Amino acid sequence: MQVDVRPMGEADLTEADRIMRLAFGTFVGLPDPMTFMGDADYVRTRWAAEGTVALAAEVDGRLVASNFVTPWGSVGFFGPLTVDPAWWGTGVVHHLLGRTMEVFESWAVRHRGLFTFGHSPKHVMLYQRYGFVPRFLTPILSKPVTTDEGGWVPLSEVADPAEAVAACAALTAGIYDGLDVSGEIGAVQRQKLGDTVLVEDGREPAAFAVCHVGPGTEAGSGACYVKFGAARPGPEAPARFDRLLSACEGFALRRGASEVVAGVNTARRGAYRSMLGRGFRPGLIGVTMHAPDEAAYHHPGAYVIDDWR
């Protein structure tokens, strides 16, 4: 069997989306696997994101698998990695993962990661073969939208967006050296997927959150999905994070969403407890796997929202 791994092209997007839904929907046992994720979209949004490498694996000219490799400065993660169920167990995934590791090497990232099903020995053992170690549970939490308490501004309305994005990069670098989600901020603005919510503290942001909202984004209809959020570290980080959660809810309300969805790594004890205290409740629970076997920014003092899905 000859497996070719190449960059994904625009002509691949419809089939890559079909395979992604079919693979995950089949794995979780949906009666109709193609209903997985509803009208949310991970394939087109990530393919179009600057810096993200989209990989396609084909056999005899037929697309059978794909993966997305995302750089967040000194941190890189991959997913969703999906293989057409007809090709499960054939070894296609190893060709795709081999190329994924080459991408990480070319970026020279300090920390690599992924999100997977914690209850699946098959998945955990597969990624362990590539040096990833399971470390922390990461629930995907949600809460109904109720109020807008104000105290925030969307990036689309600030006078100098470039300055604001640079300030967000400085904030994340203070949490983990080199961590930078400017690419996520840019993808949301360019693709009109939502907005970045800024909680201000004088001239510096106290916190920010990159939010997708509505159909065709990573949120889907009726939802505001926090792709990444962080509060400036220090003694006031818990209070800043609480203001950020309030801001995300306010943004969701203004954009007509009925719920806020956000992942948090449970190693970030303070952030996890804060979210539970504000009424967030878990749905899906996965596990993050890391290479090397280090915490990076997953520790009690980091008030960060993300989930590496």
C-alpha cells in the first residue's frame, strides 16, 4: 500500500470534513455519524488559519485521512486527526503522524501536545509511540448565558488592533515563555468567526479570550466557544480570570448565543474551580498528552482556557 502525505488543498475540504465527521461520529456511536458536531466546522477554519499546517493522506489518489498541526509560538499541538473508518487498522495513521512530527521539528517548538479520548487505550497507546505522555484530564465545560456585566471590549472596536494583539502576546509569554496565540486571533478576525474579547486594566489587558460564535465556526449554532483565554499572571490573576469569564458570557449574549463552551485543563486548579463556581458544567472529558513529560503552562497558577481539540 502506497500512502502519500501532502499539504491539503481547497479541493480536499469537503471530503476531509466528511471523513472527520464520519470518523468521530462512528467512534462515539452516533446513529447517524454524519451529524457529529452539527453545523460547527473545524476543517475549513483550521485549513484557512495562517501558520496551521493541514495534512492530507491519500491512497491511490483517494483522500483517506487528515490532520491539522497548529503553532502557538513555543507550543504546538495537532488535531483533529481523523482516518476514514474503512482505513482504520491499515497503518495510514502512522504515515500521517510521521509527517506531523516532522512539522514539529521544523518549528522547533518547546512543547507539543494533543487532546484525545481518555477512555480509549487504543488512542493513548498510539500517541505514546510518538513520545506523548497522558498527564491531565481536560473537560469541555458549558453554561447558559444569563447576563452582560460589561467591563470588556471586542478587538474589532479598539483603536489600535495591532497594539492590542501584541499586548496579548506579551501576556501569554508571561504565563509560558514564547506562548503566542496571535495566529488564532488573526484567524478569527480574518474569517469573521467571532471576535477577541479584551478585559482592560489601564493600558494593558487584564485578560483576553479568542471566541468563536455561530454556525460555520468551531462553536456551532447557539454557542460561543472560547478557543483560548488567559488572565495576566500574578496575585490578581483569579480576579482577572473571573472578569474574563463574565466578559465571555457578555460577548455571547450580545452575539445571540445561548451558551458559552470552554475547555480547561484540570491541572489549572484555580481556573477549573473558578469555572465550576460560575456554573460551568462538564460534558465531554478528554485527556491531554504532552511531549516532553512536563507541565508547560498546565499548572495551578495558570489561569488559562483551552483544550487542544
